[in-house]
Amino acid sequence: MKIRRILATAVAAAVTTPVVFLSAGPAFADTPKPTTSKGATAQQDEPDGPDYAELARLEAAVAAAEQKVEDLKAEREQVKNDLLAGNLGKEVVEELAAAEEAVADAKAARTAAEAVLTAAKEALTAIEADATATPEQKTAAAEAVTTAEAEVAKAVAAATAADERLARATTAWNDARVALAQKGSLLAEDIKAAEQELADAEAAVDAFWEDKGDFEECVEDGAVRSTLTGPKSITIGSSANFSLTVKNTSDRDLDSVRSYLFAAQLPESWEDIDDEDPDLDRYFDIDWKTAANPKWTELDFQDDAIELGAIGKGGKVDVTLRLTVDEDAPAGEGIAFTTGEYENEDGSCGISEQYAEVEFDIVEPSEEPEPEETASPSPSPSTSTPAPAATSGHTPQGGSSHTPVTTGGELAATGSSDALPQVAAAAGAALVLGAGAVFVARRRKVNA
């Protein structure tokens, strides 16, 4: 699974159900990883070996099951939409409309024929009462009544036929609707079965790794601490620089450190978030560089993380980030999160229990940013680092670093009525969870 989808989904879920994520954070401390000992067989290390082929088969089964669930859900959604819109098949719908029109026409024709008959009868009565009427006139009046009666009989027959046609068309329409509803019910069962297939496929992947031998645990600790600072506002269609500092606060050297970063555009309403595909980062592009890697490097979330290499005890790495806002981005609020992880040659590894975040406004080119600096309230004690010199058109803002906190199963109070700090805390915690999930999955593949 790609990190972009993991983190985006995690952030959206955290926004809507923050307590779940904040209370679930420590669970990743118990996440197992394979050992890096030399006891692994050559077949496990060989990319084309039988173990790799088996893993590829299992992961392909997971992907196929995921696609099956997605396709079935899309089909069921289409069935629901068809039921609401009355899309029951072209022939059925057209026949019902034609039958209804035929009934209306037959009714009108019958009414007209009956009116002619009534007039003919009245004329015959008048002729018969007229002493001066000739026999020819009386015969003609009687024939007019007979003709009108025949026309009424034809109209009645046509109306009856039209009513029968409408009854058949209505039955067919109802049958089609029932069939579509039944299809929806069957699809619901198919989805349930497909989700079980997916769960079984994922369990098979887990079982594959469990069979690989001894496992060690990645800890959740404060060995890696991140500080993020950036501008208070970014103009749509432009770029702005952020500063990320990653420090080794442990009592030992860390052999390999990396940072995860996620930027999100906050919608006006959380009802606008698509649970299946939040895509909150769609308006942003991020590049990064360090002293060791001085060229701008695009941060593709699918490439996992910003690789910082080894950081000695008490050491740090400064990262310059360039965040670009797409020209079609809406004005509003944005937020960026970062967290870190490490692994050592002796097999030990850890996921940071701390994350850093910075909030910013996404403004139209004509808007003037506010002159004062702001800092986001945090759900726990925070530290701020002065922002770097602002680039043209941007006002600097202090960043915050946080450790997610829960109190009695609820989000810790932020002291602010603004929902943004709570979103920051929840989504930041989700970032830690998402990073941990990707970290473990990636290490498993590397060490297999």
C-alpha cells in the first residue's frame, strides 16, 4: 500500500474520529518487524526466489480482492442511483410512458365519441317531436345516432385495450424495480463475501511474515524529534519555503533516519471529505533539500520518506522544504505535518511518538496576508522555533511540535474554540500511525 493513500486516509479518518486515532497511538509500539540477522536464507534475500514469488502472489491476491470490493461497491452504488432515478431499462420505461399516453388518448377519444352520441340523440328526439319533419330527416337522425353509438363502442374498446396495456407496462416496471432491488441485496451479500476474501488475503500476507522466524519490536519513543516552521500564508499558484529540523535526542547514534511529511487542504465542511479517497493533499507539491543533498528533490509520497541518513547522538539535520500550491486550489486553510523514524544496523528501530505541524492560509493572489505572527495551539506542551526569513509575498509563522495526548478517552483540551488545533492534533496522530504502518511494511519487504 502506498504512503500517500495511507496518510491521506488516516488524516481524514482522524478528522472525523480523532479520539480513535489519538487513543490508538501506542499500539504501533508493539508492531513486529523481521530481524536483520544473517539467519535468513538465501532464498529469502533473492528477489526472484520462491519466497519472493509467494509473497508477490499473496500481495497480488490482496490487490485483486481490494479491486473486487471496490468494483462491487461501485456497482451497488449504481443500482441505488438507478432505483432512485427510475432507470429500469429503456424498453420498460419507454413502454410505460407510451402506455400512459395511449390511455390518455383513448380516454379523450371516448369522451369525444360520447359527446357526439349525446348530440345525435338530442337531435333525433327533436326531429321526432317536430310535426313538420320529413321521413328522410327522421331516418338521417336515427342513422346518426347509430353511427355515434358505433364510434362510442370502438372508443370504449380502445380505452379498455389501453388500460390493459398500461396494466402490463406497470407490472413490467414494478418487476424491473423489484429485480433491481434484489440485485442490490445480492450485491450487498457479494460485498460482504468479497470483504471476507480481502481479510483472508491480508491474513495470508501476515501469516507469510510470521513464518519467517524471529521478530523484534519497533518501539515508539522520542529518539527522533522534529520541528517544522513556515509562512503564515501562501498565495495560490506560488511556492513558499518551510524549515524542518530533525534532531537525535537519544543517548546513541542513529544509523538511518527518515522523515514523513504530509500537507493537507482543510475543506470548509468535513462532510465534503470522501472516506474512500480523501485526497486532501491534491493541491500541493513538495520538494526538499539538505546540506548533504543540495539539489531540490521532489517528495513523492509513494517513495516513502525524506532520507536523512545517519544522525549522531545530539546531532540534527536541517531540511528546506518548498511547498507549491496549485493554481486551481481554493482559498482556505492548510496544514502540514511531519514525523520521523529510525533504524539501526543492530536491528533496533523506532517510530517517533512526536509530530510537528504548522498551519497556514491559502490566499488568492489579490489578498494581503495578516502582518502578525500566529502559532497553533497544541494538545500538549509545545516548543516553537523562529521561522526562516520569509520569501517574497509570505509572512512567517512559528511551527509547533506535539506529542498526541488523550484524557479519559477524549481529545485533550486546546484552550481554543477554533476546530483547527483539534484537527491538527488528530491528523498529526494519524500521521504517526500511518508512518508506522508504512515503516513496518517497507522493512518487511526489505528484510525478507
